[in-house]
Amino acid sequence: MSAVEAPGDLLKGEAVPGAGQEVVALYREPYGPVRLCSAAGLRGVVLEEFGPVSEPVPYRGRKGIITYWPVATREQTVVCGSLRQWRLAVELDFDPAWAAFSAGPVELRWRAGGRLRRWRPDFLARTADGVREVLVLKPPGQESLPAVRLQVLEEVARAAGWRVRQVREPSGLRGRNLGWLAGYRFPVGDEDGQGRALLEAFRQPAGLRAGVAASGLDELTGLDLAYRMLWQRQLLFDVAQPLLPDAVAWTA
């Protein structure tokens, strides 16, 4: 779940903070020191624009792969501590409903059962409407976080003014389609004139190769641009169907 699994992480069945035991939060502003505050002190902090409190460290036996993800629409690189986080980062980058996001930008700490507990929720994100949400990946094979972890998170979210959302990373065919399109997420060169030709060719749904041929572009150039326009959502397609060269697409 967390970007860094550290000693003292909350385990299923362990206690939430006891009476009078406040949850504290740690975060790091860009190029600044680590700051510590109460849950209420997180209200209004743009954590979705910050990096992780500390970057995940590779070590022998570590589960997961550390990935640096340059965001398509912002000058920001998201540091993902696992493949599950990376897959969700691709989804968030593709979906225009999300304006900004960051993996593991805050660490929650509290004492319970005589021990220090710590946990980094997977993502902080801001919607296009300006709503800040904390996104946590559901454990594999389960429908929800452990109850005690969820209780801690919901209490922090209430104080910080966040919404809590439990999610799954894209998988199967959807995950493969998004992974393929992610390689085309950055524009290349002057695409305006060629893009207009493709938009006109796909006014009615058509297979990608057929639409490219109708646009007058050569196949390699046209398909490359079509994939970029699919990522940008200028062209649409059924993400639940295989994204083959003959997949049906249409103008947004």
C-alpha cells in the first residue's frame, strides 16, 4: 500500500490512536525541509503538487519497482513506489477529471499500543473542480482497507478537508491500453494541420488505419498522431476493447 513500508506500519487488527493521541503529519515542500503539523494543519496545503516525504529506496528483497513518472500536463514528476502506484498514476494522468496528483506526499504518524505507527496513503489528488482527495489502493483480493487504517484516514481527512476514495489500479485490457497510449502522451512537432485532417476523417467512427488513410496522411505518421490524439482525448475509443491498428475511434 504505502510508498515505503517502514517498521511500525499499521498492521491489520492493531489499535487506532488512543484517547488524547493525535495523529501528526509530515510533508516536504519542493526544495524545502520536512514539515510536521496536525491533521487540521493539512487543510489547504497543495500536497498534490509536492513530492514524497522521502523517495522510496531500492533494496534487496524490496517488493515493487520504483518508477519516475513525468506528468503529461504539468512540469512534475511523480515518484511511484510500486507498479500498482504506477498503473494508477497512468490512469490519473489520462483522466482530465484530475488536475494534479502526487504519490506518497504525506506520512501519518501516531502512537498506539505503545508503538509508533506510520503510514503513507498512496496518492493525494485534486480534481478539475478543485476538490482535494486522498486515494488509496484497495489491498489485493479485498474490498476495503483494514477498518482501523480506514478509521485513521477518515479522521485525518475530515480535519484536512479531503475526500477519501478507495480505488483499484487499472488492470487487464484497460491497463494495457493505457500503458500503450502513455508512450504517446507528449506532443511532437507541429501537429495542428495534420490533426485537423484526422479530426475530419474521424467525424464518423472508423478503424484507425481506415481513418488515417481517409485523412491523406501516410500510415506511420497518421497512426503515431492518432495515438497521441487518443491520449489527449481529441479522438475517443472504447478503452475496454483492444487498441489495435483497426480499433474503432471517433472525433470527440
